Amino acid sequence: MKKVHWPTRKEVITYTAVVFAAVTAVAAVIWVLDSILSLGVGAIMS
């Protein structure tokens, strides 16, 4: 266990914020693409 690098509290907070931001960004991109594709399919079907 000596060679294990345990992150500091500041590092954990930083990593958590980065992961949260990345997940939010990916979710937003998927939402936008889904909305665009939904409008496109709706236009084709009607």
C-alpha cells in the first residue's frame, strides 16, 4: 500500500467537478442531437 497514490481532498473535488462537467456536456450533446433527429424524422413521417 506504500506505492498507492491517495488523492488529496482538493484533487478529489477537482476530479469530481471534471467528471460532472464532462457528463453534463455529453448529455447536452446527446439531447441536442436527439432533438434534431426527432424533428427530422417527424418532418419525414408527416
